[in-house]
Amino acid sequence: MSTKKTRSRASKHQIPAIRLADPFYEREIERYESPLPSREYILQLIADAGCPVDADAFAEQLQITEDEFELFQRRLGAMQRDGQLMLNRKRQLCLPDKLDLIKGRVEGHPDGFGFVVPEEGGDDLYLSPKEMHRVLHGDRVMVRVAGFDRRGRREAKIVEVLEHVNKHVVGRYYLEGGIGFLIAENRRINQDILVPAEHAGAAQPGQVVTVEIVTQPGAHNEAVGRVSEILGSFTGPGMEIEIALRKHDLPHVFPPDVEAQASRLPNKVLKKDMAGREDIRHLPLVTIDSETARDFDDAVYCEPLGRSGFRLVVAIADVSHYVQPGDALDSESFNRGTSVYFPRRVIPMLPEALSNGLCSLNPEVDRLSMVCDMKISSTGSIKEYRFYPGVIYSHARLTYNQVWDWLSGAAKPEEKQTALMPHLEALDKLFRVLLKARATRGAIDFGSTETQMQFDEQGKIKAIVPVIRNDAHRIIEECMLSANVCASDFLLENKQPALYRVHEGPTPEKLAALREFMAEFGLDLGGGDKPHAKDFGALLEKIKPRPDAGLLQTVMLRSLKQAVYSPDNKGHFGLAYEAYTHFTSPIRRYPDLLVHRGIKAVLNGEKLPPKGLAEIGAHCSITERRADDATRDVDAWLKTYFMQDRIGDEYNGTVSAVTSFGMFVALDEIFIEGLVHVSELGQDYFHYDQAKHMMLGERTGKRYRLGDRVRIKVMRADIETSKIDFSLAEQDDSARDMQRAFEKSALKTKSAKSRTTKPKAGGKKQ
């Protein structure tokens, strides 16, 4: 902003009429002791002016006092950072909309160019490598459309950088020619970050370090960083997780105030905390989880009710009793959004005192819980339910395999556990009923293979094995679905604003593409313009016996949107529910904690306001994606390391994705995916058909399609980029022969030219 000029002084007790005309004046008084003109009013006045406004004249117009001037400057600066205002070369305040500017976030590309994703929606804008020199991936910018690139895409020119979001960057430190620099682990940050000798500390070339950005990149300067943390060798044990934590900005160290609050919690449930709760410790509730689980947030109990059906009790750890709105634990839980599950390591949403202690339904100890007590008919419909805060006592910590062995007769429980069998058998019977109800409802059941990594003593993969899901897994899944549905119904019935788990059906464009694709196989998706999950389920049943079922199922799955958290209930398409929430995992998901608070508010005759729910939902959706991205990175690194010893080996696999640059193949025996680059498909020009998920050879007519079976050879496994490259094994010999013939022909041509070309004057060949 411009320098201060002499301006009028107004008494604190005399508010100018122009300031009193602010439509949001009363709101500003409530917020601030000395209220300034609101953002909305500032924008209105500048819009009314119809032209750029001199900043000092504007302050005079609003009768900003000397005491207020610095605060007013800060407000204008904040509005500029948020993209609401612009300052032109004449230091005049302008409205970005009037300048045809677009606000968005930078998406970097490993090849040096990038894109701007507009905040208001619409197509991305291309950023040339020259423009990308000014910013890093993730930065917020204001851009102007400068034309179109060779591919017809809108090309942008950066007018202003609103926010540099990268404060710390993790990567490999190098020293060449006396110049230190960092190559970021996030390949979307293509620019090297200079690290001067005085900022390198004890870092050694090749080590993984975190640098603090001390100078952001600009049109004429590189980004400059200072080493703030030395992580160690790139191939050190657990390094892949340390990198992922920093690359994705995952909070992994609890702040001191959070640790302090957790340390003040008791190590057991106190009698005073049981007051006002229903005591159901006599019910033989049990937890059923995997062998490796450490936090137990749900316990179940079932009893038959004769012809009227079953009683199902689902008890969930009452995290909301210990984590109160606005306290340190709550703020950090919101910040994390979710627990993150890496191979051999968990980054919990809550400190261990809660996640593995007070809020974990460990066996044979008292625990506070929120209980969903249901009566389910013999046809699988929930006839009635009741929520209440309770005190429970888990009678056993069981595993999926253990329960399934007992139910299937493969093993018998020990003597002290035989009393649990009638309740487990009732659970199994209820599960069969709920399974039929699920089919009647039309929920989509996409089959998928989950895998588990087995590690050696050095922390590297020794094998990747499939996780065999048995009916015990599905018993618990159906119990949790029932409780979640009751929670959403309870909140809707009582008009309590909440976060719903929303899963919408396919967009019209994706639906049309799906129908076009299925038609090629003689298949049809029913339901018209708005198909129901039942229509997807009916189509899945048709394709199950087919040899190309994997291909068709994958295409169907990719036509659906991702699930998100939202205060707007739009139903859950995949599960075929009109309303659905997450109630069952408040230890590891922040939205579940909010659902518990909403239910408690209703039980207490209160109502929580909806304010901020949309933003919280968006944040929780982002933290969920962030966790998924981080775990994928770690998995990819570990799998790449695993494949380094298998270069040259051949495997059978299935084409799992087709892109413009080649196709990805998932291997059968070891459950690893790699790329067959388009150049490895054969001696032909291959063209990508996005609608048909296919690569088609121009000369040979050879087709490679999603779901095709192929045999590949492992060519490369680059742990620095976590990329695995394959070639088609059955084509290696023929491709090599053609390449040799081509080289021989080229050699003959070159030899012939060298014999006929003679030096001209000056002694140089032309």
C-alpha cells in the first residue's frame, strides 16, 4: 500500500455517517472493540466507484483515523491475499472480476509446466515452465488468460501470487560444484531449491533432509532453503514413512498442550464418569478385529428374539466424553482429521492415552461408550432403535479368523469362551438376514482383493499376500452399517445438523460413457437417466460369470464419484441408503466424533448449530485423501524396493489401467503394479481410446484393453521415483529382431553416405 498522508482525525466516540452505512456494522462491533469497515462494504464501495480507487483517497473517504490506519492496511492486505482485491501499478485498489482475473491453485507437473485449478470451478489453465518458475506446487495465484497453447488449452499468465503454501519441503540434498541444492521428493515441485553452504548445516550429499523455505521463488530468483531437519539415508529403515509424513504435511507429533491434556486423563474409567449412564456391563459384548489391531472402537452383542427377529447392540467408544469442543485435543483431532495406517506404523488421530487406553474397548475393563441398541426383524429391517450413553465391559478380544473358525466348525473355543458361542451364532444368523436385506436394497458389492505386506528384520518387504476376507469380517461390517444408518436417521428425525457420508451416483457424462462402453459387450445398464444402485447390482450379477468380468467391474467402479463428508444429505449411492453417517470410529475419524456430539445434543434436549459444518466436511474429505495419498506413496516405495531384486523376471498379469502413455499391469503372484510404456507395446504407432479404455496399433490393429491378460518382464525398479517399468515378454524377441534389422539398415545407409561424401574446401564435411 502507499505511504501515509495527512488525514482527518475522528473521535472514537463519533462514528462517521459513511461508516454507519456499513450493512455489517453491527457484526463488526461484536467482533472488534474498534470496528473497521467490513470486507463486504469495502468491496461494495469500490464496485460503486466503477473504476480503480486510490488507496489513500479511499482511506480519507472512509475517515480512517491515524490510530486505525495500520489495522486498515492489514485488512486491505488480507483481502489481497484472499484474492478479493488487487493493487495495480499505480497503487490503486481494483476488483479482480473487473480485471478478468482468475483465482486458483497451482498444480505442478514433473516435466516443469503446470496448471491453475480455478477456485470457482471450470477448466484448468496451462502454466508454461517460465510461469512455473515463479511458484511451487500448491501456491495460490491470480492469473490472466494470455492466449492458447498448441493443444488449444487456455494459457495463463501469473498476475500475483496470493499465497506461498510451501514453508517446508522434504527431499534429497546434493552438492555439485560447490553449490548445494534440494531435489524435492514431491515430483510436482520441479524446481530445485538452492541451499547455500551456510544453510546446509551438517547435511551430507545424498541424505534426505527437510528444508525451510527462506526465500520463495520469483520471476528472477530461485527458491532458497535452510536445512531444518536431517532424516538420514534414503534407504534407511522406515525412511519411506518419514518422507511421506513430510511430503504430505501430515501432523505426526502431538503439540505440548495436547500431550499435557492427555497426560492429565485418568488411566481408568472413574465412578463419577459413570453417572447418568446405562450400565450394560452384564451383556457379553465382544470386540472382533484383525490380529494386528491395537485400537478397538466397537463392541457387539446379539440375541435372538424369537419370531420378531434379533436384538443387536453396537457399543462405540465414547471419545466425545474426553474430547470437548475447542480444547487442545479437539483442535488437534480436527487438524489430523483421521488416523493414518502405514505398514508397521500408525499415525493416530488421538494420543495413545486415548486411542489405545481410555477410548479403546479393551477386554475385561470398564469403558464409557455410546450405544446403538437395535431391534431388527427376521427380514433384516430395523424396526426400532435407541441411542444412549452407557458403561460396558468387553468380555473378550476376538479376531476375525478365530470367530470364523468357531462358526465354521474348523476349531472349538476354549472352555472360558464357550459361553460366548450362542451370541456369536446369533450374530451369524443376523448377518445372513442382513445380507438378504442388502441384496433386496440393491447395494453395490464390488469385489476386490486386499493385500498385506510381510516384512523382514530390516523392515523391507519379503512377501505380499492376499487378505482372505471371511464371513466374520462381513458380520462386523453389517453391524456397523446398521448402527451408522440408525445414527443418520436419528439426526434427520430430530433435525440436528450433522456431517453425512455422501456418495453420489455417476455424472451424466460418465453415465453416457459407461453405457456406450457396455453396449460394445452387448450389455445394458437399466434405470434411464437416473439409475439406482439396484441397476448397477443387476448388471454386476450379469457380468460375474464372464471371463472379462474384471474389466467390466473396473469400468463400472470408475464411473462413480468419490465419497465425501457434507452437511447436505444426498444419500449413499453405493450402499443404497437415503442417508448415511459415520458413527462407529470416533477414535480414528473426526466426523464420527461430531456425529456423537450431535446425538448427545439431541438426547440432552439441545441442538448444535450448523455453522461451519460445510468447511469441516471439506477439510475432513481433504485429510482423508491426504492419508490415502501418503499410504499409497509408502506402498509404492516399498514395492519398488521389493522389485529391485526381480529385474528380468517374468510374470502373468492383468491390464489394470490404460493411459495415453502406456498401460499399467497388475501382477498375479505378487500383487504389484507397473507400467508398460507405449514404446514397449511393439513396432507400431499406438493410439489411446479413452472411451474404450484401449490402445490400438495403427498398422497392426493390435489392441491392448483394460482387463486383458498379458505376460510381462520386469525392466526397471527406480526407488527414487517409485516407478516400476515392464515390457511385454512375448514380444521381446520379435521386437529385438526388428530393432536389429533397423540398426543394420541404418548402418548400411551411413556407410554408403560416408563412401560417397567427399570433403569440400576448408577440410570439413558438409
